[in-house]
Amino acid sequence: ELHLINKVEPENFDRIAKEQPAAARNLGASLDSEYIFFNQAPSPAVPEWKRKWFMSAAFRRAVSESIHRDDIARVVFRGHAHPAAGPVSPSNHFWFNAALKPLAFDSQAALRDFAKEGFALRDGVLRDREGHAVEFSLVTNSGSRPREAMAAILQDDLRHIGIQVNIVTLDFGSLVERISKTLQFEACLIGFANVEVDPVEEMNIWLSSRPQHPWWPSEKTPATPWEARIDQLELLQASEPSRLLRKKAFDEFQRIVVEQSPMIYLVNADYLAAVSPSLKGIQATASPPQILWNIESLRIE
């Protein structure tokens, strides 16, 4: 009865692909991303010794190395997702830094990186140099089956290197309140639905002074030299008239984000749609509006 479903969940897409293959449209990796981040802001919810973990780039990168992104794509999204290389989807062809590759799962490399920071795996428990067991809570939004499934995979992956992850699901309003206002959280799993290809639209996330800056909202001054550099690059790409110079600045920005891992990117889900074969003129793209950007050319036969 429908000519068009603009966005389809993976399980429904597989059913459509089986029953009516000509209607199923996989547009490739979407511009959206799923990621986790740690609370680096001073907060009563995070003891200072634990905050030291979260502020360590080596700690964050070791956690990232311990995550099996291929499993997330295969299990959670039924194969309709791709491991993420960084903050920009490869479908954003011009702005994506093609030199970046998804971080491969390597638990042994992760343990070596933890060891460099004074962590040691003893009796199946990873401990810091002061003897604290590495354990943290991970908040995500309830009612989202993909996020709850991703959280379970993350919990299992990190358990294998001695880290205990306690999953806390909250309604979306409460989640936003915690991560942006009260800062009553340790780590968060969430996603970003990108509706623009131009990076200027994400400055509210990346500038350290902005309230939407995920890991430390509304910093008075950048807490680290790399955050100060991100501020410089974001302001440069937003003001520079040359598109190629903007691209150069934004490539450096992406490289810093991957190296420092303040946000650990997991996957870019595929954009899945369903279009009746009788609807002609479709020239679908992963960039919004995916199906309807040339609506004046669509026709029913």
C-alpha cells in the first residue's frame, strides 16, 4: 500500500529484501554515527582517581582497541553497518579524511597500552597503579534496541580485558539532562543523526566553550592543548573562504579526534529505504534528504 518508506530498520529491511527485492534500497553508510564518551568534567559523580582514567588519551584509545566493531555491525545492525573510522562518515565524500581507517579490534594491544599507563591485569581484573579496579557505568537511552544491544556487546568485550561495565538505561530526557546539565554520569553511549554534510553545522559539539561539548560541556578554557587546537581548526574551517584550505584544516581536526579519542566512534549504520518499483526517477543518496532531494522529478507509473 506504500510507495516509499524513507528509513527502514534492519530487520524490516531484510524482510522487504526477501519478499520484494526490487523495493529494497541500501544506500550505503549513512552520515549518522554511534559512539561512546567519558565524562571528563569535574563532577561529584566521578571520583578524581577515576577522572584521571577518563582524561587519559591512552586509556580511551585502549578501550577503543578492545571493542569489536565488526560484531556490532553484524549482530546489532544485521550486517547493515560499517565500523567507523572517526567523526565523519565515508559517505561524506569530500569532507571525510580518507587517510583514517577504523581501529581494528586488538585486545592484546589494548592491554599493552593499559600497561604503559600503569594498569595491570591481575586475577581477571584490570587495576590502575593505585589498585583501583577499572569499573564504570555506561548510560544510554532506554527503548532503543540497537543501543541496548551495543551496550551489551561493549560490556562483554571489555569484560574480556578485566573491565566491569555497568549498563544504565534512562529515558531520553533524563539521559540528556545527565550528560549536558547535571553531569551525573561516567560514560555514555549515544548517537548523532547528521542532517548536513558541511562541518560548520557541528561546531556546537566541537568548540570547547559550547554547552553541547560532550565530554566537558562549557569549558571556560580548553583543558588540553589538543582541545585548543581543535578550537582553532574549527574556527578556521568556518571562516576560511577557500574550500580546499577548509578541507585541510578539517582533515587535521579529524586526525586529532581519532588520536585523542574523546569520542570513541563505533559504527556508521547503513541508510536503508524501501521504494516501490512503480515510483520512477529515484536518484537516492546517503546525504539528506536521501530519497526526496529531487522530488520534482519523481513520478508514478
